[in-house]
Amino acid sequence: MTPDTAALDLPFDSDRMLDGLRPWIETESPTFDAAAVNRMMGVAARDLALAGATVETIPGRMNLGDCVRAKFDHPSKEKGILVLGHLDTVHPMGTINGQLNFRREGNKAYGPGIQDMKGGNYIALEAVKQLRAAGIQTSRPVTFLFTSDEEIGSPATRDLIEAEAARHAVVLVPEPARPDGGVVTGRYAIARFNMRATGRPSHAGARLAEGRSAIKEMCKQILAIEDMTTEACTFSVGVLQGGTWVNCVTTHCDAEALSMAKRQEDLDAAVEKMLALRASGNDVSFEVKRGVTRPVWEPNDGVMLLHSKAQALAERLGFNVPSQSAGGGSDGNFTGAMGIPTLDGLGVRGALAHTLEEHIFIDSLAERGKLFAGLLQVV
């Protein structure tokens, strides 16, 4: 075996890997439940420590969960490889108990967060374990950073991610593989917005005409916002909350919107449009505040060199990893926008993330594990 192919012959076993992944899936970790996220961080920290890493827990903030940073010993003191992943999920507590229970059906395994992105994080750890067991040195020092709030745009961890990435030469992100098995070499820009409509309360039965419904105002705004979608930039509203009693005309209604664009200038224009929105009448008010933003990440020469190495390794393994820019932001947006060579989408193959049918293809655990191990040997 030559040094650049040794990792490709390691004994990855998808069935055994699925057994190891199962506790990660059954430890539910929705973003807004800090205690649950911290339990998941504990599971990952233990596995990292057993693999030989020096593990540190970084306290969370903004009432969100902790993060875990793990470093593996290496003789070199040069800038290393950062494996960047998140352990929070979109699935609420209890999803595992029926709606999306952990199960295997043929070549598919189901569970909350199994594709996005616990499966990918686990194969990255398995790659390091296999290399160390075989006595194969990684090309550079390896650090893992698992964060707690990616699913809400990383408001509490962006500074941590950027500071850690700046100390590394390469960033590998085991977010899910693309539908064709490809990897991600760029991501679109994304902005989030928090909106509030304020009306005038009244008794909905006795004095309906005196009231002005905040829900009605928000619905008008939502229709106008989603109608702003073009080829260049999309607009969507994914959260809507308003009202307490059905017999009361609603005073307040809150919503969250998201805009995504392939180019930063298009997203900047979208931000201006959103912030310029006004109430539909003088007897109600409407306010838009800008939330977290992910910058556009465009591939540079360093990114494409990473991809060429990944493609060469994949070809030796019998498959392809075409490169593409993608929507659906990740923390790779931050590191890529910093100009640090970043390769994303290195995780498992699967489908229907963020739904009650989220699953992975089990055979991709070994396939992508070998790819990841190869990258750790050559980048």
C-alpha cells in the first residue's frame, strides 16, 4: 500500500458502524432543548475520548447547548484539519418514540438527525479510529468541533467556528452527501428575519369590528413576502405564532422568514426589501428585524484542489463525488467565506432530512468512511 491509498483498504464495516451510530440517534438533541443537546455532546465526547482525543467542553450561551472540541495528538505543529459538524437536530423530543423511531429496513436506516448530520459526524470519527488502529498517520493534526445551534443559523457559535477555523489549514464538513453522492464546494447566502405584527385587541364575539387582527396583518405580509421569490432569490416563511384565545382579536403575531440567494448582492437586495416592508394600514403595525445571516461561499483554488483529491480517492473506491454549490446553508458557509479551503457534503448518502422519513443508506457508512479516512491522509 502506498501512503495515499493505505486508508482505502481499512476494514470499515457498515453494519458495525450502524451499531455504533445508534446511541447517537437515540439521544435526541433538538436545538432549543439545551439539556438534550448537552446529553448528546456527552455521548460524542465519550466516544472521542475513547478514540484517543483530548476532549474539551465549551459552555453554551444564549440558552443554547454546549460545544465539544476534541484534539488528536500529532507529531507536527503545523496548521491542521478541522472536522466541523453540529449535533443539534430539528426533531422535537419524543420523535424517536414512534414517529421516527430508529429502525432498519433493508439498506435504509431511519432516525431523527441520522442524515443531518449525526451519520456524517460518526463516520468522521470512525475514520480517525480506523487510521489510529492501523498506525496510519493523518497528514496534519486533526481537531473535531461539534456545535449546538447550526439548525437555527449558528447565532451562538459563529464566532467560535470562525476562530477555530482560522487556526486550521483545511476544514472538512461531514454534512449529508448530495443526492447524486457529490460533495459541496460552495453554498448560497442565507438571511433570516424575525417579524412582528401588532393589532388592536377586542372581544371577538361582542366587539369584533373594534379590533384589528395581528394574525390577519401577518397573513397579508406572508403572501407578499413569498410572492417576492424570483430565480435569483427565494423568500419563505417557516414559523408563525399568534393568539392565545379564540374569542380575542389577536394583539401580536410573530413569524420567521428566510431568504436564500446564489450571489451575495442578490441577498443584500433581499435584505433591503425585507427591512423596507411596512404595515398595510395605519391601524396596525409591522416590524422586521434581521436575524442571523450566512455569507455566500464561492469555491476558490484551494477548495477545488481539495475536491480533486476527494474525486481521485472516490474513483479508487469505485464511485464519483461530483462537486457543486448548494442551497441549505451549513457552517461551511462561514469557513469557506473566510477563504479557508473547505470541503462540505462529505457525510452519508440518504434522503428526506428534516422530515419524519429521514434516513440514510447503510452501505454508504463504510463507503464514505473510507473516503473521509483517505482525505485525512492526503489533504
